[in-house]
Amino acid sequence: MSTTQQHGSILLTHAVGLHARPSVKLTKLAKGFAARIELAMANSGPWVDAKSIVKVMGAKAPQGTVLYFRAEGADAVEAVQALTDLVARDFDEGGGDAASS
């Protein structure tokens, strides 16, 4: 049985950063995957459980922060892709400052 590992990063452009609504959307999406998923604001960590709303909100990532994701498990690749896509889409809130050039 092999374990897949995946890493990814993306610039957080949401106007209020990783606050309540974006954090809820991120953790809800993360919980849909079997992989262990972690989030950090630096490639070297500290890493927090991306499935924990308390830990994700506690990160207090402001707009302009690069979010780093790492996942381990059978669906790790899909998990990191889905999470970076969610951030790229400005958490589907549509009113943010996401660049589209």
C-alpha cells in the first residue's frame, strides 16, 4: 500500500483574509477528503490541521499571505488541487479582489 503525498501553495487574495466564512468553507472542503491535510503560512510551518476550524481560524492569515498545503493519503493530489482552487476562486464569494489577468 503506497501513500501519496502532495504539496501546493497559493496567494490568499480574499479581502478579509482567512477569516470566519473562508475558514469554514476551507475546512468543510478539507473534511471531504480522506487524506490528512495541513495548512501553513510558510513552507517551513508551523503546520495546522486543515480540517480543524479552530486551528485554521487561529492561523489568522491576512490578505496577501501565501497559503501552503500538504496532504498525505490516497486522495492527497485531489485534496490539494481542490483547496488551492477554492482559494483561487476567492472562496466562491465573488466580491473579492482576486486577480484575473
